[in-house]
Amino acid sequence: MTTAPVEKLVCQLAIPSILNLLITAFYNMADTYFVSSLGTSAVASVGIAFPLMTALHSIGLLFGQGSGNYIAWMLGKHDTDKALRMAATGFFTTLFLTAAVAGLCLSNITSLAAMLGATPTIAPYAREYTQIILAGAPMMAGSVALNAQLRFQGSPIYAVLGMTSGAILNLFLDPLFIFVFGLGVGGAALATILGQITSCGILLYGCSRKGNIGIRFRYFAPNAFNYREIFRGGIPPFLRQVFGFLSTLVLNRFAGNYGDAAIAAVSIVNRIFMFAGSAMIGFGQGFQPVCGINYGAKQYARVKRAFWFCVKTSTAGLLIIAAALIIFAPRIIPLFRRDDAEVIRIGILTLRFHSLSLPLTAWIVISGFFTQNTGNPLPSSLINAARQGLFLIPAVVVFTRLFGLFGIPLCLPVSDLAAFFFTIPLTAGVLKKLRL
């Protein structure tokens, strides 16, 4: 990790991560695809539940990436004992905290559905879907945490095996539960949770393999030092997820003013963008262990090379993806809801506008990873909060008031452009401070 060419290392680590994310995004899209056959309100309910799933993932990201970042530093310093304690602390805290949050949400499920933006016609589907998702929330967040820890150790292949197995199971169970057993949207949620439980078990097994940091309860050390280090490395991605949760929640609520079709269209576009952004996030995840371990070993020149390689490669890839989405939007959106002309109309417009700024996100996201993994939590937190928090949420509020429904597709490219320029001085300051 500290001697091989960084470009080769990043690609070796990124390819499994990209495959992992593509598969995860694909089965999220599959949920939307299969549920779409149940009607516009049903597919909208999956979009309503999406912010909740993002919030649950954020707990796994906080403790998984926070602990993983520290694990990478300790591996760079050859301190295995501290890495073991941090791995156990990050994972078990994720399980306990997610279980508490899920229990609280289940006891207020009707209010929760309304808060997430469910209309009266969507609410029954949303309650059915979210109840099952919440029941399996600890395994869902636990998978996210373990995935992050394995990637930071430079072992993405086990992360891929775990997440791929769950995704394949989910794809098989979706049509079985929805159509054969007649379980409706609840069947889609059950398929998702069973897939996540399978992933979590395989990821735990991967952690026990030779060369990886195992998860043992005896190493669980919930002390102030460990949590300070977790928050130091985990707050930036946590903020990214939290603001993703809030921005999707705001989008759903404002889209709800224009009917179920608008919520369904936003839901479909969100799932497509999860798929489209997988290559960029995968490169960032391939960069993280290279950055963290070389930073811990004080190999700063290698960190710089890896950073610029990821920015250039991700930008080029996203230019191609954005062009394809703009051109083929009229063919993509009808795959999910071909018998609802309003969903198709709103979805095509939103997908095309959102794609305009997609290449800019390469700089924003890679800069967030870079500042996080070099121990700069404040710049990283601001970068991660900028795109979907500082700029997108106000844009949704302002543009929907000014332009009505047209404000929804317009808000993301404007917020991406603002976040791009906001990120430049923050990243440049860290580069200068490290004298790279």
C-alpha cells in the first residue's frame, strides 16, 4: 500500500467497490421496478421510505467509516491492537444505536410516514414498507459499517462478496414475494431485509479471514477516546448522508404538492442516480485506504497523486454517463412507470436537468474523501454538507416557490454548481497545509 503505484492500487481497490455499488444500486432500482407494477402510489411509497433508509445507513457510515479511517491509520503504523478495539467499537455501537432508533420509529410509525411526506393515498403502502425495513435496521446499518471497515483495510473483495450475495438474494426474492406470494410492497421490503441480513453475515465472516481485523465483543471499548476518533473520521460522511436524508425528505414533501406522480418521478430519478454515481463513489472508496494508509505512513506525495488521478478519472466517467442519461432519458423512465404519462413527463425532465451537473460531483465527492482521510474533519464536514444540505435544501424551497413544479428539476444542477465553487478553496487549503 505504501510502495506500489497509486494508480494501480486505486484501480485494484476501486473495481470491487464499483461493482459492489453498482449491484447495490441495481437491486434498489429493481425494488422500484417490481413495485411499480402495483401502481403509482405504491412506487411512490418506496421513494417516501428512501430518506429513512438513508438515515439508517448514515449510522452505519458514521461508525463504519469513522472506525475504518482510524483502522487504516493504525495499520499504517502497524498497531493491530488499537485497530481491533476500534473495529469492535464501531460495529457493536452501530447495532445498539440502530436498534434503539428503529424501536422509537416503530412506536410512532403513522407520524413517521406523515413526516416523510406520505400523502393519504401513499401512507398505507409507506407504513407497510417502513415497518419491515425498521425491523431489520440493525443488520442493514451493520452491513454498511462492516463494508466500510473492510474497504479501509484494503480488503474490498470481501465487501463485494457480502453485498453481492445480499443483492442477488433480494433480486430473486422480490418477484417471488410480490407476485407469487402476493405480499405487495411488504414483500419488497422483506426481500430487502433478508438480503441485508445475508450480507451482514458474510461480511462478518470476511472480517474473520486471515489478514483482516476481526470483530470480537471482548474488544468492544466504548470510551471517550474511541468515540472521539470515530466522530473525527465519521462525521463528514455522516453529514453527507444526513443531508441526503433531509434533502430527499424536502424534495418528497414539496413534490407532494403536485401529486403522487411527482413523488414517484423523484423516487425513480433518485434510484437511477444511485446507479449512475456508483463509479464515482467506487473510485472514492478505492482512494480511501490508499489515502488513509499513506497518510498514516507520511507518504504525502502518494496521497496527492492518488487524489488527482481519482478526480480526473471520475470526471471523465461522469461526463460519459451524464451524456447517456440526457440522450436516453425518454427510454429509461418508462421502464419504471410506462402507463402513467405524468410520471414519465416529470421523470424525463428531472433526469435530464439533474444530469447536467453530474460531472461536477466528481470534484466535490473526491475532495470530501480526501479531506476526511487526511484528518481534516471541519473542511470535510463542510464539503459533505454543501451539496445536499447548504445549497440543495434552500434551492428546493426557493425554486419551487418561484417556478412551481419546474423548480424540482432545476434545484440540483444549481446546488451542484454552488457546491463545486464552495469546495475549491476548502480542498486547496488542505493541500497547502499538508505541503503536497
